[in-house]
Amino acid sequence: MNTTITTLLIVALVAANLPFLLERILFVKAPKSGQKNFAWRVLELVLLYFVVGGVGWLLSKKIGVPQQQGWQFYAVTGCLFIVMAYPGFVYRYLWRR
């Protein structure tokens, strides 16, 4: 079970930083202007939050019966996902210039 949790945290850390490290829109199409807009990065961050949440739900389903969660769970995990994205944000907007 420790391996499952560690794997999920690593996947979440990588997924949270991908929008700030890659220049393709939704990881497929290159933008016409050469750089992605910040709004695209936020949209990708939200989409990846739900993807990682789905992976976490599948892993918890593999271990046992998944528990139902209230809005507090999603608020905390959303904030945690944003905190995990901080290194990518710093690299893209503060450090690279």
C-alpha cells in the first residue's frame, strides 16, 4: 500500500508540473504564437487534476471499496495539487527569465 501512495504522489507531482514545462496546447497542438497563454496552462492543470483523481480512485478501488468524499476532500486535494505545481510555475515565470 505504501508503494501505491508513493506512486500516486509522484504521478501527481509530475502531472501538476507538466502544463508549465510543455509548450503544446493540451499536449498535442503547438500554439500559433509560439508560447501558450496562461489560461491554457490553468485549463490543463484542472484537467490533469481530474485525471490524477481518476487514477487515485482506480488505485483505491484496487485496494478495497473507495470511500465517498465530501467537498472538503476536493478542496484540500485541489489546493495540494496547486502547491505541487509551484516548482513548474517558478521555473516558467520567475526563474527562466
